[in-house]
Amino acid sequence: MNDDVTQYINKTQPWQIDVCEKLRAMIDETVPGVEERLLYGKPHYLKNGHYAAVIAVAKSKVSFMVFNATDIPEVKGFLRSMGNGERKTVDITEGQDVDYGTLAGFLGKTTAAL
């Protein structure tokens, strides 16, 4: 675990800390050898030097984005495309039930070839 990422997370609201820590654990369990770094002011996760995921905290949400996700379909109201569809994002709000297993499935698929 990267100290800079821990500091980033600990500056957020209590519910966001909980979500971020669960995402962080899910990423670590899902992506063997994942590297955690604070880049561009946000926690980024790399596998073999390639971007795998990013966590971004905003005032009222936590966003979790996966890269290399062209083959992952959008899920209306849950998973949205970013840019040309190569990235997919989930926005998590306070009190929302989060299916970390589904997110791990997306992440596993998008990092398998890295």
C-alpha cells in the first residue's frame, strides 16, 4: 500500500474512506502484482506498467474507472463509457450498495492481457 494513496483516502469523508478501502482491497485481490501510485492527484493502479484502474473522490461520489474496457458493455445506470469507450466508470454515492464482485469481474477481464 502506497502512503500517498493512504493520505489521499484519509482526507475524504468517512463513507468515502470505507468505499475507497474496499475498492483498494478488491483491486489488490483481483490484479496480481498490481502497483499502486498517486498520479495526477489520484490513486492509480498499474499492471506491468499499464494503467489498470483509478479511484477519484469528488464531493458527493467516489468514481472507479477501469482501462482497456472496450469489450466491456455499458450497464445503464451503473457503468458508463468514457472517451472512446476504452475506459468505463462507476460512480458510487453515499449509502449506495456496491457490488464489488461485479467490479472485480470487470477489472479481471480488463487486466487479463496486461
